Amino acid sequence: MLATPPIWFILLAFFAALGPLVFIHEYGHYIVGRWFGIGADTFSIGFGREVAGWTDKRGTRWKIGWLPLGGYVKFAGDMDPASMGQGLDKLPPHERLRAFHGKPVWQRALVVAAGPVANFLLAILIFAAFIAIYGAPRAPAVVATVLEGSPAAAAGLRPGDRIISANGSAIDDFTDLTDLTRLRPGEPLRLSYVRDGRAADLDVTIATVTEVDRFGQQYRVGRLGIGSGKLVYEKVGALQLLPEAVKVTGTVIHGTMVGLWQIITGRRPLTELGGPVKMAQLAGQVASLGPFEFVQLLAFFSINLGFINLLPVPMLDGGHLALYAVEAARRRPLGARAQEWLFRGGLAALLTLMLVATLNDLSSVGLWQALGRLLG
């Protein structure tokens, strides 16, 4: 088991990961806003008091805040934190032309969506680079081994069986089956397979296994008890790099969606929800393994940042997009009071989520156990 890196290294790795990802996200908003002629008053990495910054020739203040846990772009005409555009009619005509809320709803929607899209594009580029260097991972969906006493053995699977679908979803690669089962511990699964040229079906219940990583952290995952043949990395042509990278990104997004839904529906414990402390710990641990592992982690962090921001929660990009969809359907925005209550509710939900995630993080690093020993 590897030793956990020191605190200074964890913090350095965390900020080295978070800073570029926040910049990419906010720059997505900023550059699309510029394309539509929207002025930007402030581009900030971090919150709170400015510790460094400069003003460019367009009048945008680029700055770094003392609390580097996020960032924002304040567009012209954004006069309230909820970005509801109140008081737009009070602006001079030349300012109204460059104001965010003076633009058509479709342009505002594209500006908001550009942040998460930028995070997804970054992940795709990182994965494409890894595929160009190492090749695309390939593992035929053929059972090589069956663990004695496992759910697969009890269901009757044998070495040589070729899995063709699981719960109706086609299985083209063994990793497709692995990804599906890992995210569904304890759930029933219907497999279609081919044995000696004949197709058949069987039902199996995925086992729940607790895994411990190299740093001693525990995770609940699903397992069938079958193994594949040797994983190979297949070189692909230049034109296939992006499609392969998009496929990997899509798989990660799907896995994130399934995991979140399982937490919401109670299939997975709420304690598996992590926050900034967990993210910092993971960044430090992976960075200690080497630069290639750290860059790969950045891709996963970038996907998660984009995904979380697309959730339809007011105060997040997804919440703004939902309101713009309502505005487009009604051909007028919701009233200021309705939007205000929605944003208050969204803020309360986010604060609650952050509190739960932080409490989970503190538990994962052993704070409550340490306090219990101290008070006991």
C-alpha cells in the first residue's frame, strides 16, 4: 500500500488540477460571449478579494481571487448574482447592445452551455492524446475465466462464452460489461451469450464487493466473477482518434449519470458523495504516481465539472439552460419573483449538497474517528 502524500503536495496537486479546469470552463463562456458581441467586465479564477490581476484593452478585468475553489465571468449587464437581467432598461443604448441579457435567448443559451462543453472537449483531447500514444484499449467480450463460487458460475457461464448483450444493451467489448456491472452492485442482470454457435440467455445477480485502492480507500462495486483475455491496445488511424476519445468520454459521462442516479434513488449510500476535500486527496494521490496518471485524472475531473454544471439546478449552468428553455417556449422569461425563488431554492440545495459532501470528506480522512478517540 502506498503512503498518502503530504498535505502540501495534496494542496499543490489540487490547485494544479482545479485552476486549469476552471479556466477552461469559464473561457468557454467568455469566448462564445465575445463571438456574440457580449462584453465581459470580469474574468475571475477564484472568489473573494483580488490577489493579482490586469485589465485588457477591451476593459475586461482578469483576476485571481484568494479563494481558488471556482471562478466566474461577469458579463456586461449582469447586475445580480442570479443573472436575471433586472434593470436592463436602465442601461444606455450602447451598453445595452453589449449586455448579456440584451441578446436573443438562443445566444444566451449557447454562452451558458459553452462552459461545460469546453470541459468535455478538454477531456476528449486528453483521451485522444493517450490513444495516439498507447492505442485504443480492446478486449473481446469473451469469457476467459469463471471464478468458482461467483454469480457467473452459479448462473452457468463457462469459459469461451461470448457475451452479446446485457439487459438489452449490446456488448461489443469486455470493458462494456465490466463498466456496466461495476456500477450496479447487488442488481439483477440478464445476459445474452453465444456458446458453440448457439445463442442463449441467463439471469444473474451481480455480487457486491468492497475494493480497497492503493491508498487504503474503500469502494463498493459490482462483480460477476468472470475474466477476459489479455487487454490489447490497438493502434488506430488519425481519423479515428477523436471518435475513440468521444466514445471514452461518453462512457465516463454515462457512468457518472448512473452513479448519481443510484445515490438519488438510494441504491448507493450517500456517503459515496465526495466534495473538494476528497477531490484534493485524490489529486494528490494520483499526482504522486506520475504526470501521465495526473493528466488522465484531469480528463475525469473535467468531465465531472462539466456534468455537474449541466444539472438542472438554479445557480448552475443547467439551471440557466432550463430557464432559457422555459423562456423560449413561453416567448417571455419567468417573472422576476419566480426566478428569485428558484435561485434561492437552488442555492439552498447546493449549500446542502456541499455540506453533505464535506461531512463525507471529513469522515473519509478519519476526522470523526480521531475526535471520538480524543473525546473518549
